[in-house]
Amino acid sequence: MPSRVRLASERYVTEGEGVRTLHSFSYGAHYDPDNVGFGPLVAINEEQVAPGGGYDAHRHADVEIVTWVLEGELAHRDTTGHAGTIEPGVAQRLSAGEGAEHAELNASSTEPLRFVQMMLRSRHDAAPQYASASVPQGPGLHPAVRVHADAELAVARPRADEPLEVLGAAKVLVHVTRGEVVVDGVRLGPGDELRATDVERLLVEGEGEALVWRLPDPR
């Protein structure tokens, strides 16, 4: 099982007015031909948004956009007609399809917002679609929102005495969001990632939280 660890400190950084973004993959002005994606995953961005800040309406097409809030409340609206507030524990998906606009703002004027936003090449080429799924708060390997891509997302929350087993796939990516997680003996902290290929299984231990992508198609 070949694997590679990318540390949080290796992420590319974009600074904007009231927004700081940490990029796991090439994105925007940051281009690295050796780090443009992993399977259908093409972006994992940690967004740190000041009170009252965020992104006004902007357009995407041909991607699945999956959002996981770590801290604070995210006010979201898009051209599917959905508008609302996303809090920790809810996984959100916007299938941009033939084209969609969305806006993402810090819902609070006093508290910071922090969320992870992930993008995948999509099989959905029709009108945009919105979906969300509540993820249990307790320990376990919890399925999250489904996507129109050859990919499955789960939220892993192991306990010290209860490691979690991730089934094999052509590719598996583990992105740590909280605490400390040990993946097949590799110790990872917040923002660290393990990217593995030809996986028979992965053992996830510790007492943190991680986003786990199983990517059955190696492309």
C-alpha cells in the first residue's frame, strides 16, 4: 500500500480581506503539476473567515462541492433556491452541473467561521442539485452526504479503545480535522493528510476526527 503524508504546514495559503484559505491541492494562483488532485478529488480547502466576512455569489460548473463546518455557522445560498445556515455536524453538497452560483458567508458578526470545502470532478451534467446530511456526533465511521462521483465520504471518530477499519479502495484519502489520529501507525494532526493507493484496508485510531474519502476508481 503506497502512501504519502502531506502535512498541514505544506498547504498553499491564500490571504484575502477577512478570509484565509489553506489549500491541500493546486488551486487558483497556486499551481503544482505534481499536486493537482487525487482520484476525482481536485480541492480540499480549509477556509478561515472573520466575523461578517465570506464569499459573495460566484459560479462553478462540472464539480461536486462538499462542505464540512468545523467552527461557527456558515450562511449559504445558491441558485438551486436553497438558502440556510450550516453548523458543525452537517455535510452539505452542491452539484454544480451545467452551472451554479453560490454565496458563503460567516453568519455571525462576532464569532469566527472555519470550514473545509472539497471539490470533485462530477458525473452530474444537468441542472444543479443541493443535498445535505446530518452526521452523528458520537464515535464511529459515519457515512456523510453522497456525491455524483466515484467517491464515498465518511467522518471517522475513533476512540482510544475502539479503532475503526476503513475498507480498501484504489485510493483512500484521510484528512484530519480535529485532535490526533493514527492511520496504520502514522500519527497525524489537524490539517495533515494521508493519501494511500491500492488499499486493502486502513486502521484509524486515536481520539480525533477525520474526513475519509474512499475512491474506488484510480483515475
